[in-house]
Amino acid sequence: MSEIKSFSDYTSKYNSNVDYSVLFGGTSDSSSVGNTNMLSDYAAIKNGSYGKLMKAYYAKQDAEKLSGKGDTSQKLTLMKTNADSLKKSADALNDASLWEKKKIKKKDEKTGEETEVEDYDWDAITKKVKSFIDDYNDVVKEAGESNTKDVLRNASWMTGMTDKTSHLLSKIGITIGKGNKLELDEDELKKADISSLKTVFTGYNSFAGKTAQKAAGISNAANRASATYTNNGTYSKKDSSLTSSKIDKEV
């Protein structure tokens, strides 16, 4: 699977074949059935089966945490690398100098004569936007094939934010294609109003700014999932700093 939609689409990946509902279920509306359930629970506690079920439940949770929900260390490393690249390319678009007019030499196609004009460096802008889109699509592809819940959650938040910004993106030549990947029309980008481009790509709360935040969240999630236990069953000093991080909140 390489398409990120919403986090709820992936909950089926983590369903267990073991029914733990008896651990957390509420009582029945019927008093007679409720009393029966209480007696049954008491009996389960007394004969030890309740404790065994609890141990099995938490052992399963720990195993899933250690295994990164099935993602290999190589896959998680690639996910982190791609997410870090996306954050870097998103931050690059927030560079104020990119959006300043410069003295640029332009060549007349007919005469070959070069003249110096003051304009935005559209080649530089296009190059950085293309880099951003390539990195974005790499993250969407890798996250869509991930089995790590925190990676999927952050990625789904990111694509959801992108979808909400689709109208504004379309004004600068960026559309959402198959698999929630971005597509760029370079000609439309160069025709776009500079104020629209700055709205999309500059500032903490811009599309690029929020994408950088989500990319950092995905990178952290991949790091947490790749944490390993030491021989005495505790996290290493390096990994404990990763696992103690709070889950990234949606912006």
C-alpha cells in the first residue's frame, strides 16, 4: 500500500486475534447478567487465568512496540532519512532570500543579446519547489507502506493538511495526484503571483512550515520505533531519549 488517507484506515492492521474485551468491557444493563459477570471475573482472578490473560496482553503490546509493528530497521532508517530530507527542503523554501528580487541576466532568444533585469530567480524557486515535492512524495510512498502506527498517524495528518490546502496549491501549479502524491506544473508555477507563493511556502504556519513540522514528527516516530532494549530489559540511554518524546500533536 502506498497511499495515505486517514489514520482510521490503518487500525485494522493492529487488530489482535485474541479477544481482550473481557479485561476492559463494561457491565451489562441487566443486573442478573451483571452479577454473573462479576462472579465470573472473581473466579477468573482467583484461579489465575485473569492474570495470565493480562500478562499475555501486555507481552503482545511490548512485542509490537519492539518490532516497530513489523517494519525492519532498514525500512525505519529509510523513513527517517526521507522525512529529514523533506524537512530540509521545506525549510529551504522558507529562506527569505529566495523571495527577494535579484539582478538577473536574461538572453534574447532571437538576437542572443543579454540584458540585466531585476526579477525573482524563477529557476532557483522552481528547483527548490521540485526538490520539496520529490521529497514529499518519497515520504508519502514510504509511509504508505509502513506498519508503524506513529509514522502512519503523522503521515495521515500531513496529507490531510495538504488536502485542506489543495485549493491554494492549485493556484500555484501544484495538484494532488494518485496516491496523495503532489504533481507540479512548472509553467503554472512561474506564472503564479509571488504573494500566493509566499503564502504557501513562507512562515511557520504556511503549508511548507506545517509540512516541515509533520516531517519532523514522522522522523521522530521512525526513531522511536527503532529503539532497542539493552540486556537488562531497559532502553539504552540513546533510545530512552527518543521514546520519552511526546507524540507529535496535529497543527
